[in-house]
Amino acid sequence: MLSTGIILLDKITPLEITNIKIYYCLLIVSITLSTIIILRFWLKLKGETLLLSTAICVALLFAITYILTWRLEWKTETILYKNLHLQNRTIEFQRMDLGVFGTKSRTIDRMRILPYVEWNKEIRVSEIDTLTWKKVNIDQT
């Protein structure tokens, strides 16, 4: 159930899973385990019935969650500042392409925790402490 916890943290906290493949793998594992628990222990299904029911339920639930959790990705345009004390922490300007609806932009304090797992918090550039941040302005486009 660790996968369910990580998915929930991604949804309700500033924790972000940045690789879509990892996100959907965790989502499938979470849905599969939840389905098996419900079918096996609450509905008392066993054997081939459990296997077939699990496969059908997982396919349906994944299709529904895939549609409901369509994720647009933020793209870093400029790394504005680097932290003087932590190498894995930066302040970045990002944009998200919304297609015909235009673009959305934000400035974030990004801390990389693990590969493809980050803690992102929106900030204002005017509130940056210049004693802990070095201005770098590195274009990523």
C-alpha cells in the first residue's frame, strides 16, 4: 500500500512525481492491490474467479483514473537561482502549455528528493533571501 500513499501524497502535498511512467506504474500497483483486497477479503472470491475479476476491475478502474487524472507537465524555462547550501535545490520559472487555452506560468522552489520525485513550492521572486541563493539565470529552452 506504499504506492497508494505515494499517489495520495502526490495529490495532496507539494510532493511531485515528475516521470509520467513512474506515476502510472504506481497507480496501477495501487489499483491492483486495492482491488485484490476488496475482492479477496470482502467479497470472498478465490482462484480463477478472483484472477478474472481482478483483471477486469483493474482495467476499468485504470481507464477511469487515466481519464480523470490527465496530467499536463510543467516545463522549466529558466533556472533563476541555485541554493548556496543544498545542490539539489533551485528556484525555477516554469510554464505549462494548455493548448488553445494559452499557457500558465509559475515560479517554484524545487527540491529534488529522489530521481523523479521532487518537493515543489510556489514562491514569489521578491521574497527570495539573497544570502542563501545565488542568481544564475540558466535558460532551459
